[in-house]
Amino acid sequence: MSGSMSKSDQSFLRQFSLLIAGLGVLTLVLIFTAWTIYEHEPKETDPNAAQQLSTSLAPNGAVYAGNTGRAAMLAAQEAAAKAAAAQVAYGGSTDGKTIYDNLCHSCHTAGVAGAPVLGNKAMWAPRIAEGVDTLVKHAIDGYHGPDGNTMPAKGGNPSLTDAQVQAAVKWIVDQAK
């Protein structure tokens, strides 16, 4: 086998080259056909796209604009106050026992976080000596005592009104007298 190819090898090489060229042309035709079909298909649309776009473009805050802005701010504060009033705990009840049974008992029955136990005169005596108004203030605003005891503001329920807290404190104090 010195360097020249036989006629059968040349024939095979020609046919194989034509086959490869034909497959290349077929590949290009299929790619072009698929691209044409894709271009003519309707695009998917997200039904929420418009709402998402408007939400993302909406401002995050408000601008104070003199008296107009002041009126808007006051109206918003009024609306927030009305909404908060509608969320008053325990139906607005000012029955101290009801409030104690629903909220206060969890700490004041077991003495959690240094809470004085209901009816324990020894634990309550120094606190009662400070006055009911001080106890009510500590119950409304929260308190962290020097001995490590902690009273969360409004017992941890911000939907209580000051009157409800006062009623609960008076009922608890009455149990320790």
C-alpha cells in the first residue's frame, strides 16, 4: 500500500462526504424551521405581571406636604387608632378576674421571671406598699426590677387598654390583702 487509494476507497470517501454534507444541511434546515415556529408562537403572559409591576413601582413611604400632608397624617393616625380600638383584648372587658384568667395567670401562678404569686401576701406586701398607682404604671409600661424580676408591658398583650390593666392589677392586689 503505497500512497494511492483504490477506486472503492475513493467511492466510499465521496459517498461518506456527501452523507456528512447532507446531514449538515438537514441540521441547518431543522434549526431554521424550529426557530421560525418559535418566533410565530404566542408568548406566555403572566396574569399577575401588571399587578407585580405596579406594586414594585409604588412608593414605599409618604411625603409630608405642609398642611395637606398634615391632614393626611392625622387621618391615617385616626384610622390606626380606630383599628386598634377594634382590636381591644377580651372584648373590652374590665373584669380583673377575666383578664387575670386569660393572661396574667401564666406568670403569677408559677412565679415566672420573679413574678409575685397570686395571693402570696409576703411577696405582694412590699409591692403594695409602693402604691397601686405604681403597680399599674409598671404593669402598663413594663418593669425590670433590681432583683431580676420582669414585668412585660401590658403583660405582653399590647391590645389591652390601660383601664383593663388597671382592673387586673386592682383584682390581683385585692387577692393579696
